[in-house]
Amino acid sequence: MTVPARPDRPPVRKTDVLFRDDQIDPARLTDEIRRLRRSGRRAALIDSGVYGMTELEWLAGEKLILYGSDAAGRSGPDLVRLGEDLRKAGGRALYLLTGPWNGDADRPGPSFDDLILMGRSGWDIHVSNRERERDLGRLSDLARACAEGGGLLVYYHAGRLDPRLEDLAGSGAWIHLSEDSLAEDADVLRVKDAAAAAGRAGTGVVLHAPVALNVARIKAAVEAGVKLLLETPPSDYRSPLRELEALSRKARLSPRTYYLDPSVLP
């Protein structure tokens, strides 16, 4: 996943500082975490697999925000233990899964049962179907497991809408959709149903609109409670996008509801 530079949409809170494990050694990072904490700020780390588990477990005790992913190739049991350590220290852990449930031959990863345990141990789990088809029924189980641990399941859906998205939203998942999902007027009704279910569960549906081809459908979805992330260039005062820009400015997302940058669909 490539994270674009968006100075208007920082990857974490404005008071947080984001580090990469391939750009700073663990000892120096520990010093930075403590320095930031003294000034009321927090450190976030992107884990790409450079540090060993001993180093990560040590850092977990420093109230760290950890961005993990299947790209790091860590095992399920290690991730479960790490999530428990971070939760005990008052930190936060987010995990992005874009590949298969069990990893592959070149890159190990957590099984679905491991993901359930990770959710219960406090991880916010972010799952995309762009590279792999996902069973939405299993994702509903994962959403409930995350809720048990005080975490979130965030699902990034590419392609045509699935009727089961409503059930997934009702299970407590945050759902990100592209404007391509609104290919027909009937799709607006499906998105409305999902947004209503998410609202009852205390979560939400987020619509990404990089082009905003169909203003009417997007507006109808937003009026039903969908949160809009409009990614078009600023328009002039005569543009029909002006109203959508105003609606998009009202969208307020917690950093837990997206992975690193709100505009990115993994």
C-alpha cells in the first residue's frame, strides 16, 4: 500500500509522531517515545518486520501506537501476545490484512482463528478484499471478536456491493466503499441499509469519492448517514461539487477507523 502525502489529512493525530522501523533503531525510538510522552504527545510505529519480537515487546510497554500488517510476516501467536502487551500499557495496535488468511509460503501470517484472538486481545483489524475475496460471514464473526476486546474491525470493500454488507455493519464493523459501488440507483438503497445498520451498532460507512461522477447518488448516500471523503481538487463556486465539498468537510473520522491515511483504500 502506498500512502500519499496529504498534509491536510495527517496519518495520526496532529500531536502524534510517526516512525518507520527501517529508519530508527529501537533504543533511539524508546528515547523518542519517552521524550514525546513528557510533552503530551505519542509515538506511532510502522512495523515492516525489521525489529525482532523481543524489541517490539519492549517497545509495547512504552504506550506505543503500532501499525502492523501481513507484509511484516509475523506469526499469529506473536501478534496476539503483542496486542495484549500494548493494551496493558495503554497503547494501540492496528493490523492491515490484504493477503490470504494464513499468509503464504514466502510470508507467514495469522490464521483466521489467530485473527479472532487478535481481536479479543485489543487489535483494531483492517481487512481489504482488493487482492483476496473475503467471506463476509466470517468478517462478522471477526467484528464481534474485536468488539469483545475493545477493538474495531474495519473493512475496505472493492467492487460491487454485497447484500451481506448490512449484516457486517450491524455486527460492529466500519466499512469503506468507493464511489464505484454506487453504479446503479439500487446500490444507493443498499448503502443506506448498511449505513443504518452501522449507526445502530455505533460504527459507520465511509464513501471515498476521488472523481464524484454521480453527484446525486453520492448526495443521497450522505443524506442517509454515510460519511463522505471527497478527494477531488477544489472546485469553483459554480461547480455542483461545492455542496459535496461542504458535506465532506463535516466528516470526522477517528484515526482508528482508517489505516494511516483516511483517503487510502488498501
